[in-house]
Amino acid sequence: MTLKLYEQEGYQTTFHAHVVSCVKKNELYDIILDQTLFFPEEGGQTCDKGTLNGIEVVDVQIINDEIHHYTHSALNGDVQGIIDWTHRYTNMQHHTGEHILSGLIHKEFHVDNVGFHLGYNEITADYAMDLNNDQIKRIEALVNSVIFSNKPVKSYYLDDYSNIEYRAKLDLAKPRLVEIEDVDLCACCAPHVKSTIEVGLFKIIKSMKIKKGTRLFFLCGKLAYEDYVLKHDQSIQISNQLSSNIEALSSNVQRVLDENYALKQRIKQLNKEMVDHLIIEHKENQIILCDELDRDTQLYYYNKLVSFSNNYVLLVSKQKDNYRFMTNSKDIFLQLKERHQVRGGGKNDFFQGTLDTVNEQLFD
């Protein structure tokens, strides 16, 4: 069994170990050490990054309590391992942040955490209830309050677990417990920060309804700060563009959206009035190529043409990347398919779709 040094000291970044075995598997070497600081992929968390004798460790897995390090080169004898501290500490901040979050949700709503994923690009936690926006905001404020209260984070094993209540996803005989006083006591195998203050800023950036309840996306520490800077800078830019202060940004954006919608509706109305003036000039059989129209206006134009025609109608509107057509003739539709790349279809007396190009001779 590999000695798990990361359980004893999560802040240590270098260690020495002896290679117990090194076996080539496919394109990688599977290396087992007598002891390691490398935390494996476990408990919803990605593995540590780092090197062994300067060789990159590309993956770390735990199998039957042995920790397997995967590299592109073979290793033997004694080795020195170096942990990527930035990645390790970021994971420690987020995992402790998740314990605070899950502990508070358990205390406030008597709801269990049913999923956790601490990935390279996304951190999520799932809870077995539908959390509304007010509840999410309240929990977020409570999490930050715990962080700023600078509570110690303790990790330990017990000789007797019979008279103690703790959160756990797995039923282990002798679990390692992580305790945040008056907040959470949970079985956990991962390294954690020593105090809640080290989690830094905690921010829930998104929520999603899932089959089991609610999924919360969150960030801690440096990643939360970087997310804030990005969104703050964007808010400043939008505010400047709208000549608005940030406090009124949402209402001013809504005003612009409403004005834009009203203008689009007015343009549609003017286009329809234009169609009404043009329609009297057309003959019974119509093949018409027109400038770009939105679909609603084109359909209005097409229906007007059909109402004035006793035979066939083909209306083609130029778009940015192709041509959109409408016709009441199956024969014309089949001819278009023979001459062009057509996407679309129809039945009875209405066929529509897009053309890659248009043979201008159709409109002579």
C-alpha cells in the first residue's frame, strides 16, 4: 500500500520515494512508489500535476489502495517528486470551499450533496433539492461569512466512529474526517487549506436544474478574482458604450433591447408596406429574386404573390451565406434540386429551403 504523504501535509511540494514497480502500459509507464505526495483522481477531484525526476506525471490514479503515476518515460530506483503548487493550492481552496457550501446547505435545508466535480475548467456541486435564486444568494453570503471568520480546517482519523455524525458518500470503516467547527464534518480523502480564510473569495457563477435537484457552479480564490475582473471590465465597457453608470446598467441594457425590438418591428411593417406597393406590378407567373428579407417578411411577400397568381410562384431572397426560396410548385422545387445544392423540403403546394447559389438566368 502506497504511503499517502498528502494526507499528512497538504502544503509540502517535494518528496523522495523509491520505485516499487514500473510497467509499460500502451504508450505510458505505470509507476508505483512506496510513498507519494501526488493526490490521485478521487472523490470528484482531478489529480495533482507535477514531475518525478523532472519527468511530467500526466495522470495519477488509485487502484486497490495503490497509487499509480503515469509518465512517458520509465523510472527506477530512488526518485524526487515535485508537486505543481499552483494547481494543488487551487484544488485545496475549491475543495474546502465545497465543504463549507455543502455543510451549510446540509445545516440550512437538511439536504445532501449528491455530486461533486473539481475539474481543470469547471467546479460543480449537486444538491438533492430545487434551490431558488434567493436561497442561492443567501447560501453564498453565508459561505463568505464563514470564510472571513477564519475558522481552522482540521483533518484526522478516529479510533471509534460509532458516536459521531458526519457527512459521507461512501461507507468506509475508517474514513479520514475533515472538520470545520460549527459548519461541517465530512469524510474526505483530499488535501485542504488550514483555515477558511485561505479559500478567499467564494462566488456561485451559475446554477442549473438537474434530475437530482440543483447543480451549482462556483469559483474560489484566484479563479473567483479573475472571473470578477473579467466581468467588471466588461461591465465598465458596456457602461461607457451606453453612457450609463454600472448601477443602472441592467435597466439601460433592457431599454436598448426594447428600442431595438421596436425598430425591428417597424422595419418589418415598412417592408410589408413596400411589398403591398410592389405586388400590383407582378404578373401571374412569378419568379422573383429580391434583396435580403427576414423570413416573416419573405413569407408575407410570398403569400401575397400566391394570392395574385393562378399558376406558380418562386420567391428567392438573398441571405448572407446563401439564398432562401419559397415556391408553390413541386416541379420547380425538383428542378432546383437538380441544378443546385438544396436544403429544405415541403409538401402539397408549399416548398421552402436554401440554395447554395442562384442561376441568374432564372430571373431573366
